[in-house]
Amino acid sequence: MQRGGPDRAAGTSASALRRGGLAGEITAARGLYCRFSTAEPGRLLRVRHPRLMPEAVAELGRLVGVIYRSDRATPGQPRTYLHFMRDPPRLVSDAAGKQLYVVGGTYKVTSRGIEG
């Protein structure tokens, strides 16, 4: 995959990804990682976690910003990024208070980072 290439999957719908099954989703996730970080992933991990958000959640508020650390600009040299959301999604928690979910909002993950 080319470094810094175009965002080919920017308009890819969730249903289109599901039609490709798990292999299609892994391919799409790998492509997003490559565009976002401008590097190939070091490895694939299978992570055990619930695949669905619970039906009942507690809304904690609006997620007005995200702070994350990544070496997306310079591999091996992580930087801290701060992104303020223009249309903030909701931040919700499961009833046990052990898992957070981001719901709604208008944003995209692209080769330029988080946009929107």
C-alpha cells in the first residue's frame, strides 16, 4: 500500500464492509490504519471484547475533544494530538461503568487525522 495515498474507503458503508465478512473488515481496517499512520501495521491482534453496545447506557455528556498519542507523523516518535469535535458525539457508558462508547457526531478518520 502506498504511503499517504488517497482515502479510497472514505465513503465505505458499514453494510458494505459486513458483506465482505471478517476478512473484508480486516482488510478495510488495515487500509484505514495505513492511510492514518502512513505506515504498515506491525501486527494484527485478536482482542476479546463485546462486539455490540448494550441496549441501555448512561449518557455522560458530549465528547468535545479527543486527546491521543500516536507515531503517525514520525514512526517511532509518538506525538500527542488534540482534536476538538465540531459536531460533538455523545460519550456514554455501560451500566456497570466499565466501558465507554462514542455515539453519533460527524467526523471521519482520514490520512490527515480526525476531521470534523
